[in-house]
Amino acid sequence: MKKLVLASAISALAAGGAFAEDINIGVILGFTGPLESITPGMAAGAEMAMSEVNAGGGILSGSMINSVRADSTCIDSAAAQAGAERLITSDNVVAIMGADCSGVTRAILENVAMANGIPMISPSATSPGFTEFDSGGLFFRTSPSDARQGQVLADILVRRGITSVATTHTNNDYGLGLATAFNEAFEAAGGTVTATVPHEEAKGDYSAEVGALASAGGEALMVLGYVDGGGSMISTAWDLGAFDHFFVGDGVYGDDLLPRIGEAASGLVGTVPWAVGAAADRFVEVYTEAGVDGASSYVAESYDAAALLMLAAQAAGEATPAGIAANVLNVANAPGEEIFAGDLARAVQILAEGGEVNYQGATNVELIGFGEASGSYREFNVVDGDFATVQYH
């Protein structure tokens, strides 16, 4: 990186300019907590986009991008806010890629980012509450709202002939929002939700929660949470013979799930945000070449979030929080030349020459105003000990 910075600075001086300065972007994700199994991949996705831009010469005539990490923990709002405050006051970040879980993301947004005018793009904060929340134009996300995921899950159960289900959700904004969206959609389709029982993460014993769900009955158990608590709920329900059929939301999806739940995995069905088409195909080429596991949860969305922040700075002509916030929607949507993963250097050049880009990225990005994104979901089930795609919604 230092060699790239030096080369850029020498070029600027030769043209009568000044030394280009590095630009810091925060990456705040749950490096500890219930998402720690997928967080390394998410961070790698964001930093892959940064490395791609730096390899192409940076932005704004040679400024290199530095990733500065902080731990959101996913569940501890105080710790997440402290991490965000450090990013802003000590590390001088101009924008934040993150956070991940909806509760800590909302805490950072309301109590830290908005107070300091720092834009945020979350790759995975999917709570429906962000759709109508007025962030003053500072919050964006690259994953779709759980209002839509709830409907997709309900449709899947109806199509599979399930007429009654018990629901459990992790006890936070994300879990409650997704459970509410699913329950309402399933009941509107004529299904019966026999019980809705919240669960905490990292508990040693889930038998009480499973007992309450089993007493209520239902043909299947819907588990909306994370691999830790959600996986433990499935294992406990299977071991106690409470349920034989399991459905899960996106937070439970991950490589750690299958070994955690053993025989209970057979036939499990769920959803996770997933792109298809030219954007997804191109991203496979990019992450394979970079040696990153881009097929893990929210890696593509993290790549896109980081890319949008950098392109917004280039479109603004300055790497300032206000300039970035004002240009995210401009680079994310039409009009402009379509930009896919691997095309970031070309996008920077187009913007530098006064042109426009329509960033498609890794996930067919389209932002519907502040705090909302369109997107598609992959319906998967577990066959022969592995995740298999059923269809896309």
C-alpha cells in the first residue's frame, strides 16, 4: 500500500498537485458474539473492494483507502457505540461500512453516526424499522428488509403444505421484526402460528423455550435468529422430539450450522439474501481470484457497501462525510454506466471524468431511497449434509 501511495503522490507532484492523503473507512461488525463465524468473511468482502480500488490507483487522484475495524459484538449496544465513537474520534473515518445486527446498527446510527454526520451502509441490518426511520440521509443498506423475507418464508411454508407453525426468535430488533413479518404474512395466508417464543443468545439450556413451543404444537418450528442460539434451539427441539421439521431465516444460515445441529439438519429449509444473474456470476470470478469465500453470508453485500462508499466519495469530488452521504444514491442507481464487481477502477475513472455510474456490484444493487434496498432471496434446503438451492425469490 505504501508503494502505491508514494507512486500516486509523486505523480501528483509532477502535475503540480499535492500529496494525496489516505482515507479511512470504518468496518464495524460482530467480530465477537453470535455472528463471529460469518464476520471474517464479511470484513474480507468489504476489504476486497477496498484493495481493488487501491490496486487501480485509489480515488480522488491517488488517495488510498484504509480499512479500520471495530467490534459491534452484534448484541451489546454500549460496546458497539464505543467502537463507533473510536472510529470517528480517534481513527477519523469518513464513513462506516456496517454495522451488522439491526439493534446495534440502530444504536450506532442514532447515538453516534447521526450526531457526527457520518454515513453508514450496513450489509445485513435487515429490520423493517429502518425503512421508515429518518436518518437525515445518513443510513443505507445493501440487503433487503425483513418485511419481504417474512413474506417469502410464509409463501414457502404454504407451498410446502404447512398449515401450523411455532415461531421462536432471537430477542432483539432483528428477531422480533422478522418474526412479526413472518407471522403476519403466514396468518394472512390462512396459516396458524401456535406460539411465538423469544430466546436469548449463548444460553446453556434451551429446554424451557422448547417446552413452551412444543406445548403449543405445530407441524414445524420456525427459527429466526443466529447460528448460536438458533442452532441450539433446533438441536434441543430435535433431541427432545419436540419437532421434526425446521425452517430458518437468514441469520441462522452459515457453515457452522450443519455440524452444530447434526441429524436435525436433514430437510431443513430456509432463506438468505442472494443475487443471481450477471452480477452474481461476475462476483464469483472476483472473489475466487482474490481467494475469499464469497459464498458465505453477506460477503457480497459487504463488498457492495464498501464499494458504494468509495464511489460516492469520488462522485462528490471529496472524501467528506457530507459528500459521501449526498452521492450514495447517485452512484447506486440509474442513470449511468453499469458497474459490476471487478469494475471499480473503471467506475472511479468514469466519475473522475465527470460521467455517471449505475452500480450493480455483486448483488444487483438498487437502493430505494434512504434505508431500503431491493434484493432477492435464495430458498435452500439441506440435502446429503449440504445446503442446496431450491429456487430464488
